[in-house]
Amino acid sequence: MTEDNIMDETLKSIRHSASHVLAQAVLELHPDTKLAIGPAIEDGFYYDFDLGGKTFSTEDLTALEKKMKHIIKQNQTFTQSEMDIDEAIKELKRKKQPYKVELAEALKKRGETKVGFNTMSLGKDEKFTDLCAGGHITSTKEIGAVKLLKVAGAYWRGDEKNKMLQRIYGTAFINEADLQQHLEQLKLAEERDHRKLGQELDLFTFSELVGAGLPMFTPRGTIIRNEIEKYLSDLQIIRGYQKVWSPHVAKNDLYKTSGHWDKFAENNFIVRGEDPDAEVFVIKPMNCPHHTQIYASRQRSYRDLPLRYFEISTIYRNEKVGQLHGLTRVRAITQDDAHIFCRPDQIEAEANLIYDIIEEFYGTFGMELTPRLSLSDPQQPSKYLGDRQLWESAENSLRDVLKKRVKHFEEQEGEAAFYGPKIDFEVKDAIGRTWQLATIQFDFNQPQRFRLEYIDEKGKKVQPVMVHRAVAGAIERFMGIMIEHYGGAFPLWLAPVQVMIVSVSDQFNDRVYELANELSLAGIRVEVDDSKETVGNKIRKAEGQKIPYMLVFGEKEASGKKLTVRRRGSRDMEEVDKKKFITQVEKEIASRK
Amino acid sequence: MTEDNIMDETLKSIRHSASHVLAQAVLELHPDTKLAIGPAIEDGFYYDFDLGGKTFSTEDLTALEKKMKHIIKQNQTFTQSEMDIDEAIKELKRKKQPYKVELAEALKKRGETKVGFNTMSLGKDEKFTDLCAGGHITSTKEIGAVKLLKVAGAYWRGDEKNKMLQRIYGTAFINEADLQQHLEQLKLAEERDHRKLGQELDLFTFSELVGAGLPMFTPRGTIIRNEIEKYLSDLQIIRGYQKVWSPHVAKNDLYKTSGHWDKFAENNFIVRGEDPDAEVFVIKPMNCPHHTQIYASRQRSYRDLPLRYFEISTIYRNEKVGQLHGLTRVRAITQDDAHIFCRPDQIEAEANLIYDIIEEFYGTFGMELTPRLSLSDPQQPSKYLGDRQLWESAENSLRDVLKKRVKHFEEQEGEAAFYGPKIDFEVKDAIGRTWQLATIQFDFNQPQRFRLEYIDEKGKKVQPVMVHRAVAGAIERFMGIMIEHYGGAFPLWLAPVQVMIVSVSDQFNDRVYELANELSLAGIRVEVDDSKETVGNKIRKAEGQKIPYMLVFGEKEASGKKLTVRRRGSRDMEEVDKKKFITQVEKEIASRK
């Protein structure tokens, strides 16, 4: 286990323990409360409570936080124990905790005979006991800093048909400094919230009629999408990738062959006709099986490989409404997808080529990459599919790629998928949050399931290696992250409107539109503000829309060859020769900086 | 009714009658045959027969055609009559025609009390009687020319669970010259069949696992798709259209509001969860409702209009397998779609702008356009939705557009949709076939159903006019047509591989790849053939792949600055200066000629 992992586990224990501290505090201040569940989550924890119809106020949260700090200071200890399940159910009934009873009964139904409990004590004095599978710190003092963040409604078990509970969100850290840094980050993230900016900058929209998690992109948002997609295309085509196209629907036979059908759960969109004999269709939840069919459409020779198919195509997953979030958790997921079919001796070169693309792409956005190598567990070779020698050589190739490219990288044994090793990349955004976006994933399974082959030098039929790889990941999620990364102030190449011409008076409108035309023909996205408002207001509006360049156009500009340029975020006006301005802007766009 | 229409109706009657002649001929030569149905279809007719498990041979067809010609020469007359339905069923049972009995019983079930029959007679001698709703010529002599084309299997009522019947296809014309012209066209069409060329040129593929009607495009085919899509984009963006993006899925609520839900039949892909209360989703069968939601996402002012949203997006329709055909009848239909939201006073200008796009687009492909104006029926104003004055002004605008642009156009009263008038365009391909592809369709209904509005000059809320328009129609179908239009020999801008460099010997390979790189950097799609085959074979292969330019590269080319160029279809080699060649090719690509 690496240092980072230990840190993650410690924080998780601290936060899980903090949720118990919260539950204890709630029971002390609101004794009739029924407890539901309280897990650690990314960046914090929550606990769901049934207050019998009442809700928590901000004052309640303040009081609860104070009570929690008191409990932490007492340095209560955590002790994990086990109890016979029937006894446990009796005990929970006695304590009038119906949600806990329901949880224990569900465990019994699954065949469990014992359940875990965690008890918080002050000396010999038991203060609070909760149904719990474990994962705690030793005593509350290890919770260096705690903060309650907000309260929200949440259905019991996430099901709209159940009762709405009160969910308190909080977070906890090893020390106060870490907490403060996190709170600062949260504040920044809130200011940059892509859902808010998306509305203000008119980038995308949702409609109740269309459904949750199914965004529509307005003209401005579509420009950003398309620029990102075009950049991804450019990076790949120059490296010998070929675009392909596959439909968004396939018969379930495709997924029976790929092996996914058995694992399909309720989060797949499945079309079944009323006739039980009718074909069953699936809205594709991934592109790989389709791409195998393009590969399989011809006989391939060792000379044809590698074949690098890429496609930016939308896949669909029917996520629960409660799990959706703006663009970062959607049901329509446009994947920047590629599948490489190569010979075993091409693994290292292909991994390097993908790495080049990922590195150049994130370099453009000024984002730092942290790669992590996921390997098989050498103690359990039977867990993995495919030839052991191929695994070893692929793992060695990936390690060599990383060794040559980065000073430090994590290696995790046992983290590989059953079908192949991989490199995942974490990416850090402008306010310090990390996102898992890019990946290079080898696959020894799909080629076998689809019986893919090529003819080798000796005329023998051999199975190719398949590589899945993502650069941006999902376009929607990436866009959400980009909106927050830039706080809406996109670099020129991504800005939906690159230049706003502010007309000083109607009398210059002809010249203003002439100029707009000239810029437009140079491939610059330009708009004109010829409304009746004051120049000051127009500039403020353009600034609010975070438009990179504003050109104020009045008598002086109409009679000369100079333009008056105002850059986004600057108070200064600059006089620039028109031709020079156009050339500069063209260069800036092309550089994608 | 126009002349074209009369012609269509006459041909339809001739062909329908020819199918009866065929049935008579079959019964004479194969007396135990059970008759199914025999309609006129586009370009001909067919008749389905049950031969009791036997099949028709080519010799049978020859004999049948001979017999038909004999019947035609006899000049038998057609007489239409009616019979009580129960009597008819009895009569058909007596004649041992179970399929006809089934048809008559189905009519009875629908509440019919009488059925039609058609009788062919020679003088007073009744030769053949068939269950028939009518639509015949007077006597067989009007069938100027007849030809049986092929025989194929076809399930009774198109249902795979039913018995497989023998379907004989044929065609008939007013005279022999028309028939010969048609047969010539069929021969040309067969040589150019896009399904055959698609395989030979490696443009697209189907997979049984993915399903019928769901094509996948290989790298070469994807290039053509993307070039067409890019051209459509270019034509529109320069005219103020804005790209938008919408998901391929929506809740059924969207279609309940649009009014389509009630009309949704089995050819829609509908996703119903197992829980009857779960959301019901539809794979979108059109883009319009989504686009109304983008319009509705903000308040609009008269100053914002027209708003022209365009999107090239795939819609899905679950067509019956038997109705699918290569790329021209598919289940995955990528629509070149746009919706314009405008003020009533902008109708004419918008129609003209769309016409400009359509005209420029088809001009590039060298295809002739025939517009047809579909108007409301002034006798039945109640059939149409929306303000009568708006209808009249829109109809007048469209007529004015056509009057100013074309010498002759058809006007069809009563052919408008209930929601608005339209202009449809027929397009003629290189072998004389016509296709209905482009359309300009006004819609006064959707804006009302979705309560779309804008604020007019007086601050009042007003309903915008919506325009649907297609230029290429479906990209898949258009591609299928283009493959046949060009017989696979695409103009340079569409050719997947534009230049093939034929290496004379391995020793020049470095220089060959250098040249390929240079062309590639100039944006030219180039491939190298450095295989061990002879130069002659390599050229034949490139010619077979219909590659526009071949460069033969050997000692002479390596030591000089000239290239040896061979154009597709020419036997001559030309010496051209390298720079000049690159400039020429770049120009030819940019011109899209």
C-alpha cells in the first residue's frame, strides 16, 4: 500500500467515525430521532436522520457541531464487536430504531448470522452504540478537525417511494489546516459551480420534459464541445488514428458475446418489444463491442496492425436521478473513445503514443497528470484471464513506459482488471481538486470473446491485443470540469464568443458589421453589441460573459486603421493596428494557449 | 392533378393489372397454386404465391412471361364488381384459396360487409377473378411492355412466423422503349449497387450481432460521412446557423407534449422499466422537440430572431427487417436537421436562405432539383391548424420564392401537412433515378404545443413560426445514393484516399514516405503501396479502389523534382512539378468539384 492510500484510508476512518460522533450528538440533542445510515463519502461524510417530520435548522447544525467538538475533546474510544443477528434485531427494536431493524433484517435475509456493532465509550461508560461493519479510528481525538456543512432531504434507501429523511453533510480532517484548505476549495468550487456558470453563460440547459441527466447544449456550449472534440481528433489523426462511426443501438446478442449482458443491471436502457420473441435492443453503454465488429469485418494481416479506431460517440446509462449532478454525472455520456488492435510486440509503442496524446492534451489545459499503474496480483494468477507470459510482458512494457516518462509513479498490485493491466491518470484542476479522467487499459478478453484474429508472418491465425483508452473521458463531464477549472473565463480557442465589438453609436453600425464580417472571415467568432445601452454597460455585460476581447468602435476607430482593444479582466484600452490584431488573435487561437 | 401525377397513376394501374395477368398465367401453368397478394410497387409490381413448397425456376419465369404476353395479346378486359362478404368467403373457400379467405375474413372483422372483385374476361369467357379493391386499366392491351425480373422468398404478411411464399417481381410500361430504358437503368443501378461497392471499397459493414439496419462505418466510409457533414456545416454556419447538441434519448413526456406519443407505433424504440411507475424513455425518432426545449430555455426577443439551430444527429426507427435495404433504408438515421424559429415577417427570407443552401449543395454534386409546393386545401380550411391569415401569407411567400427562382414548379393543393405548407425537392442522380431528399416545412403546431414565445416590439408575447428543413436528408441514405451516383468513383474532396503513392522498389521507400508526409501535411489523404507486387498490379489495385490520383515513384522521381501522375480512369502518365501538383490537388479539394 502506498503513502497516498494509507492517507485515504485514515481519512476515511476519521470521517466514518465522525459520522458516529454526529449521530451521538443528534441523539443527545434530539433524543427521539430515528437513525438511518451514516457513511464516509468522498471529501466527508453524511448521516440520515428521521426527525419525525421536523427538519434541522442552521442553528441546529451549529449546536450539533459544538456538541461534536465536545465529544471529540472527551476522547471517547471506539470498540467494534459482533452480536448474534436475532439478538441484534431484538435489541434494535428495543431501542426503537426501525431503520436499523430493517437493515439488520435485510442482512439476515441475505444469510448473515452475525452483525457488527461499534460502541463509543468514555472510560467504562458506554455513550453510543451503532450497527456498523467497522472501519474506525481508536478514539475521537484522532479527529483533528470537524465541520458540518449542510442539511438536505434524502429518501430512505434512495427510493422516492420511501420517507424523506434529513441528511446532514459534514467533513473531517486530521488537522485544522487541512480543513481550512478544503473549505477554501469548497468556496472556490461553489463560485465556479458549472451549473450556475452554465446558466449565466448560456452553455447548456436541462428540460423536465426531456429528463434529468440529459443535457442539451445551446449554440455557445456546442462550440466548446466541438472545439474539445476537434482538438482530440487532431491529436489522434496526426498519430495515425482513424475515425469510425457506430450506431447508438445494438441487439443484446452483441453484449451476450462480449459478456456484458449478464452484468447488465437496471442502469442500462433496454428496449424489449411486447412480443417476447422480438429482437431485444440495448442503447449502447460502451463502444468497444461495436469496434470489434469493424475489426472483424475483414481479414487482417500482421502488416495491417496496429489499427487505431477512434470515435466520439454518446453512450447511455440510466443512473438514478439522485446520483445525477449537472454535467459531471449524466445519463448521456459522450465518450472520447478509441480502441487499438495491435500485436503483442506493439504494446509499448502504442502505450507511449497514447501517453503522448494525454500529455499534450492536459498540457494545453495546464493540468498536472499523476499516473498510476494497476497490475495483477502475482499471488493469485488464476484471477486473471489470458496468457501469463503476455500479462508479464504487457506489465513490464507499461512499467518501462512510466519509468522513462515520470520520476515517480504508483504501482498497485491486484488493482488490474481481470482482463488486463492499465495506467490511470489523475488530473489536478485550477483549485486543486483531482479527477480521474484519462486511462490506458489493456484487454486480453474481448479479442478472445469475439474471436478476433490476424494472420501473422508465418500465415498463422493469431489473436490481437485490444487497448481501450480515454483522453478527456466523457465530454460532458470534462466540460463541467473545464467550466470550473477556468471559472468560465475560457482561453481564446474555447471561448464561444472570442471578440465582442461594442458599437459607440448607431451611426457606425455599417462599419461595425463590416469589421465583424472581416473578423468572421478570418475564422474568429465575433458578435456585435449595437444595443441602445451605454458603452460602459456594454463592456460590463461582455465582461460578465467573460469574452476575451472587446473592441470599442466609435468615430476614432471608424476614421483610422487602429482598433481600441480591451482584454478580459483588464481595465486598460489598447490601440492596435487592425491587421496586427487579427494576426495576433488567429495565432492565439491556433496555439490553443 | 398534374401531368406527372396522371402518368404515375396510369403506370400504377398498368402494373397492378399486370400482376393480375401474372396470377392468371401462374394458375394456368401451375393450377394448384395458392394466391396471396399482388400489388403495384415503385417501379413495378409483385405477386406472392404458395407453390406447396416448390420454388419457381428461371425457366418457369421465362414460361410465365411468355404466357403473360399471350394473355396481353388476347386483349382481355378488366371488370370490377362487388360481392357480399360472406358469399365471397364461401366462394374463395370453394376455390381453395386460403390466403384470400384470410384476407376477406380480416376485412369482415374490420366491419366490411362487401368486398371488391376484379374479373378478367375474353369476350364473355371469364378467365380469372381476383379479390381486389380496384385500380385497373380497361384491357390488357394497354400493358405496352412487361418483364418478369426475379423471384424471391417472402413471408406471408411479412411475418417470419408465417409460411415462406414465392414472390415474383416484374415491371410493366406503356411501351417497349420505356421498358428498355428502365431495364438499362436497373442494369446500371445493379453495377453501382452501394451494398456491393460498400464492401469492395471497404466503406461500411453490418454485423449480425449488432443487428440489421444498423450500419457501422469503417475508417474510409467515416471520411465520406464526415466530409458530407462538414460541407453541410460550412454551408450553414456561413449563413448564421448555429450548431446545437441534444441527447438521443428523452422521456415520453416530451412526445406527449409534442403530440407524437399517441401516434407512436411499434416502429419506435421505447424503454420501459420493469417498474410500471418508472420513467419511460424513447430513443428519439426526430430532433424537433429537443430543439424547442433549447429555444424555450431563455426568454427570447424579436431582436433575437431568427434563431437557426442545426444538428446532425442520429435518430432511430425500428423498421421491419424486411423493409431494410443497405444504407438507403436503415434503423439508424443520421439526420441533417435544422429548425428555424422566426417571426412571420421573416418567412420568405428564411425560405430563400434554405433554398440557397439546397441549391449550392446539390449543384456541387451535379444533381438537378425539382421543387414541389404543397399547399392547404382552400375547400377544407378546418383540416389545418393555425391562423388562416398566417397560412395564406406563408403560402404566398413560398410561391413567391419559387416564382423568382424557377421557371416551372408544381403546386399541389391539399398536400400540405395539417401543421403547415412546404416545399419538397426531388433530386435526379447520374443514372436518371429521382429521390426525394430536401425539404422546407413550415410548422405552426409545435410552437403552440410547447408554448414557445418571444417578446415583440410592443412588449407582447407572440408565438414564433418554426421551420423544419433537410438538405441531404439522412446521411446514411444520402451516402448510399452518392455511392451509386458516382459508382464509387468519388470526386477528390470525398475520396477516402485521394492519392496513392506506388513505390517502384523498396530502395525508394524512405523517399516515398517523405513525400507521403509532405502531402499529408498539406491536408491530402495519402496512402503508400510498398508491397512486393509489380507496379502494374499496384496501379490496377488502386484503380479498383477508384483512387483519384496515383503517383508512381521510382529512380527518376527520387532524383528529380517531378512527379509521375496517373489520373483515375486514364491510361496516361503525366509529369508534374511536385509543388504544382500539391497546389492543384489542394485547389481541387477546396473547390469540391
